[in-house]
Amino acid sequence: MSEDVSTTLLADISDAERRSRLVLTDLDGSLLDHHSYDFSPAAPSLARLKELRVPVIPVTSKTRAELLLLREALGLTATPFVAENGAIIGLPPSWCHARLDRPGNGGDGVVIKHMGVDIAFIRARLRIWRKRLGIKFTSMGELSIQDVAKLTGLDEKDAQKAQQREGSEPLVWQDDAASIDTFRLALEGDGLELTQGGRFWHVMGRSADKGCAVTWLIKRFATLRGCTPLSLGLGDGPNDITMLEAVDQAVVIKGMHKTPVTPHTSALYRTKAAGPSGWAEGIAYWWGQDSRQLSAAKQGAAITQ
């Protein structure tokens, strides 16, 4: 299916319409296979989107350190990225504003935006609330590299990168479900929020989730290019809901977990396939089959990939 999709994707859409689009995507369990991290079933669609100059933006719980090589493998070094569930935004030079951004503070000309609070504050408050509430969990920073590798399926080198947190902390929850709501309310008093991912629970600053980061990037696109793009979001987990509610068209990819993913949006498609095959299916549903679905696209200049 993927090769057919890649050759017909946006085939009947004008150049102006093609250029005013954004794809914002989760990685683990979506563009990447949940277990193997392979993305080959989605590669033809990725290549076609790049050919059409449609930016594909990773929006992930992974750290900036993890994304460094992964963005190269995916061919996405010229597009922004969102790391740690929205706590970190990375902007390549073509997405930077001359008066608002300090050039190159992230290496390779990438400007890093910290959207939430510092990791040291998060970890300090987690220790306090664990003791005060008498709840049981283990944070990412407390795990050994070997434990992280076992939980994620990463090798030890990549597991070490996963521990290089800047603005969010994953947790292994070891208590009952009833304690989660109490814990969530306690965190809210500190300006923190709790969200569930595919493998971990994640704690981050309020207004530093995927939806806030995606909204920020869409506004940045509009500021720089003078048009509001048609945005498509793809994800498979509960931590993707805010992202899927922030875009024009949403795809819930069939997940490997049983937790329901129910974004409040009228433009929603649920895939039959999981992982990168589902990713290609979702792209095809919205943009590869019926050009009439794209009539709402705004015209504007491309952001170069």
C-alpha cells in the first residue's frame, strides 16, 4: 500500500496548496514501530511529503539527545522538532525569527525553546510528593541504564540518551490506579501536569504539553509565512490527545496498548494498521485519496525541508 500511496499522495493538488501544510507526528508506536523502532513502511510516504515540501515535525516524548541522530535517519533535519512531550522545541534556521531567537544555541544552527520548567525542579517536587503521599513510583533518573534499556528495548547507548532529560520526567508507576488522581492534583499545585504515554507516565510543566507546542509551531509558521497551514496530526497514545486536538485533521493510529485515545475533534480517522503502516494509512486517508478534502487549504510560501 505504501508505494501506491507515495506515488498518488497529493497528486491532484496545486503547488500553492501543497506548500501550506504541516504534518505533526508522534514517533514511538506511530511513525516508528513500537518494538523495533523501524519506519520502513512509512518511508515512501515520508519521501513523497519531502518531495512536495510538506514539513514533517516529530512531536515526541524522546529527549533532544535521542532525536539528534534519529532526525538524520528520518531525513527531518531541516524541520523543527518537539521533544519531551512538549517541554522542548527545536527550530532550524528557516523557522527562526530574527528578533525573537538567539541563533545556534542548540548546535548545528538549531535554536532551543524551553517551554516548561527545569528538570531539577520537577525531580525535587516528585521526591517530596512521593514521601508526603506515600505513593510508589520510580522516575527515569532513578533507573539504571540497564533498566531503561530493558523497559524501552533500546540499547544501552540510546538508553543513556533517554535519561538526558531537560524539562520532563518519565515515571514507572508502581501504585494503584486510585492514587493517580491524588498525585495529579498535588502536581497541579506546583504548576506541573501528568500525562500517560505508551510506556511511562510523564511529568512536565503546565502548558508544556504536545498540544501547546504544536499550537506554538503553527503560529510561528503563520508569522513567518503569512498563512495559516492546514495541519495534520498523527499519534497513538493518550499523551498525543492534546496534539490531535490542536490540529485541523487528526489520525489515531492503532496502538499496542489498551488505553483509549479519544480526542475531541470532528476531523478524526482511526487506522486499521498499527505503527508506521498505520501512519501511511492515515496520511493516505486525509491527503492521498480525495483532493476535495483539501479545499480548505490556505495558499502560501513553502518552508523548505
